[in-house]
Amino acid sequence: MIIQTQAFARAGLIGNPSDGFYGKTISVIVRNFAARVTLWESPELEIIPDQRDVSRFGNYDALVHDVNLHGYYGGVRIVKATLKKFADYCREHGVALPRRNFTIRYHTDIPTRVGLAGSSAIATATMRAVMQFYGVEIPKPIVPNYVLAAEMDELGINAGLQDRVIQTYEGVVYMDFARELLQKQKHGRYESLDPAQLPPLYLAYDPNRSKDSGAAHSRVRVLFDEGDAKVVGTMRRFAEITDEARATLERRNHERLARLIDQNFDLRATIYDIAPENRRMVDVARSCGACAHFSGSGGAILGIAPDEATLARLQKALGEIGCTVIRPRVV
């Protein structure tokens, strides 16, 4: 039996990055890109590396290019960490796994480290595959917890639940990560929204602007935990504009939603260091008459392009600074 699973890229529509700080977000799945996992029974347990795990290069320039694009670590460590957390879940819940081994491999076409949740997609697809192989059903709201733990607890990557929730639920999801919810039920409140409420969106990305998203959150995490008034207040404001954005979606008030998307980025810039090349993406998009904010932690932006003329202007202007502009497929 060959098992094949996948998890799509995602883009934060509003509220990002408050998911890791007891905030609220709305996120959309991006079916244009996916991480895919194939698993089959075998005599030994083996993880097959993908091309981003290679350690043989044609020349020195090829090595440097690979490091700039993928960093120093590929996806095998994510697969391994996810398998470890699946085993932890089974042990914690008294699930005895049969002595069956498998071979697992992954492949992804999600642009690397540009805020489209490529790492968590590998982990989510891996979790789906191993659950299916062993016939173990983890409650849907809990799956993101273990996917996140694979990256945070096992690999020390700072992140929030948003990516894992939207990749588990897909479509469009409103998420409330209030501290009392997480403490009481061990997960947030996740509600699927009607994708038909969405305005026409655009997504722009540049893989050459790739960065480690975990590093971006580390300093803010320290300030938040220390009770820094500015950081705590900004995270609270992210939650407020997320609730307002949900109301605007229900009313189809896309002009107001555009202003909230712009506000999301402007708020972020008050507490995060924004790399000049990433700020330029936002500035160029706004010069075309479109709203813009980060889909994740930099390297990709999301906004509204209400018509094809606006989309064409974005493709031309952002293309001149090395970005690809697409319409994200949510359904």
C-alpha cells in the first residue's frame, strides 16, 4: 500500500503574527503550492532526502546558492521531528503501534522561507501520512498542536499555531488563540469561513528574500513575556482588527478590509524590524493602488487586487524588483 498526502501553502489574511501571542488571525490556504509526502511499508524505517537536503554540489557557487535559498537545514529534520511527536501522542494516549516499518519521502514546491509556511506543510503532510499508515485518528483541533511541537519542542523553531491550523482545516479559517481557551481546552477556537466572502486576492513573493521566520519572533517573544506595554498592546490590536476584518468579510466591505490589511503591516512595523527589501515590496504594491502586508514573516506579501488591471500593474511593478505575482487559489 502506498500512502500519499499533501499540505498546501498558506497566507495570513489578517492578524498575523499575533497567533503566537494569544491573539486572533484569519488565514487562507494557497493551493498553488504544496508539500507532498509518500509513505510505503518496508523492512526498515527510512527517510529519503529531498533535493533541498543534498550535500553534494557541482561547485562552490552552487553550495552558497543552496545555503542562501534553503539555509543550513533541509526537510528531513522536520519529517523526523514530526514522527517523534506522533510517537509521543500515541504514548501519551495509550495507543500501541504495531511493529511495522515504512519508507517515507517528501517533496515540496512551496517557495522556501518566504512566509508561506513551507516547513509546517511538510510536517502536516507527514503527520497525515503516518496517522493513515497506523490507523490513528488524532482529533482535528489537536493535530496543529503536535505539528507545532515538532518544530518548537524538537527543533527549537519559534512559531505559532496559525500555519498548522489552516493547513489542517484548509479553506479560510478564523482563529482565536485566547490564553484562557488554550489553557482550558488545549487548543484555540477555529471556525471555517465562506471563501466566497473573500475579495480577489494577489500574492507576491521573491525566494531571494528568504529568511528564518523563527528569528524574527525571538526578540518580540522576550518583550511580550516581560510584559512590554507596546508589544502587548500591539498584539491586542491585531486581535481587534481581526474581528473587524471578519465583520467586513461578512458584509463584503472589501474597501474597509483593504485598509485593515494595510494597518496590519503598519502595526507590525512598530514592533518588528522590517528588512528594507521586504518593506520595498509593500511600498511598491501600495504605489500600484493595492493594499499589502506580509503573508508570514517576510519575503511574500498578500493584498487585494480588485480587477485584472490592478493585477497587471502589480505584476509589472513587483516583477521589476524580482517578485512573482499570482492569484492564490483558496478552493
